[in-house]
Amino acid sequence: MFLIVQNDRHCPPGSLPQLLASAGQRFYCVAAYAGEPLPNPAQLAGAIVLGGEMGVHETERFPHLDRVQSFMGRALQAGTPLLGICLGGQLLAKLAGGTVASPSRFGEKGICRVSLTPAGASDPFFSGVPTTFVTFQLHDDSFSLPFGATLLADSAACPAQAFRLDAHPCVYGVQFHPEVDRAIVDCWDRLAHPPLDLLPSFQASQNAFDAASHAILANFVSLAVTSCRP
């Protein structure tokens, strides 16, 4: 069983349910932002922690972040495969001893190109993904590479785009959003003040975005199921 942790009601799982179902994997989503309880991670095949508008340091305003980070810590101890996306990646980086700048000079919005490092090009998490690939970004904060992590992807705009925690099987953090779809981008456009206009460029790049993003997510699921348990 896979778990999807939702940190923000406006940051739903997007393409993840369909990808998990296509892989024959059972899953469920916990609305952590609404106070729903988080399970014992040792009982999961894997966990994916989504993004959110809040920052990792805003725990007084968003107390569920402490519970999510505690859950992620227990997942590391249990050897549960774990993927952190955007805010989820920042929470993972902070948990592992990295820093999260809020706001950061590395913020990005919309379609952006990201490049694999040599380590990323050889990591099965990025199997089938071009050396330079299309991502969707929406973040003001950014993480630094934690101690004991390997940098897997970077870009000119934001130097830490993806990492692997080497001491743990199948634990990854990414700054970009591989799960988004048109409905999510349209929602984020309308919620922004002033409104953003990111949907047209997303639609224009969607074929390349979907190919890379769906491969990354499918790779994580495959790794979690076949080779990442201790």
C-alpha cells in the first residue's frame, strides 16, 4: 500500500492516483492539512509527500507540518521508500540536516528545464529521462543539499533540484512538481495574486513534461516495490 500525504488542499495528487493504479498498486491519500491521522510508515510500500503554499518553518500557523515531518522521520527509521515533492522535498532536506531558505533567490514559476548530474543520469530514479528535461515549478523557498545526500539534478535558476539520501534505501527529494496536470496549473493560476498565466506554456510543453514526469514517478513506484526495502 502506498500513501500520498497532502499538505495543502490546493495541492492535490494530480497524476499520481492514475499512475499508481496503472502499476497495480493500492494507495490512499491522507489530508494532513485537515488533521487526518498518518499511519505507521513501516506498514507502507512507499510514501509520497506533496507540496504546499506554506513554508517548512511556518509550523505555528500550519501545525500539521510537524506531524508530517515526524512521519517522514519514522519512515526513514523504518526503511520505507519515500519521495518528497517541492514542500515535501524541503521537509525531507530539513529533516536530513539541510537548510531551507524562505524566501529564496532560487524561486521559479512555470515550465523550467532541469539537467541531470552524472549521478542522476545513472540513478534508476531517472531511468528513461533525458539529460535535460522539462519540469513545472512553483516555489519561492528552496533547499540546500543535506549532509549525506547526492545531488541528482540542478538548473541555472536553482542549483538543488533533486537529491537522494544515500544512507536510506529509496529516499528522494525533488524541488519540481512531477505530479501536476492541467487542472492543478489552472487552479494555481487563478489563486495567485496577481493571477499567474502559466497554463498556456504548460499546455504547450505538456507532452515533454508528461513523458519525463510520469517516468520519474513510475520509476519511484517500481523501485519501492522491487528493490528498495532493506
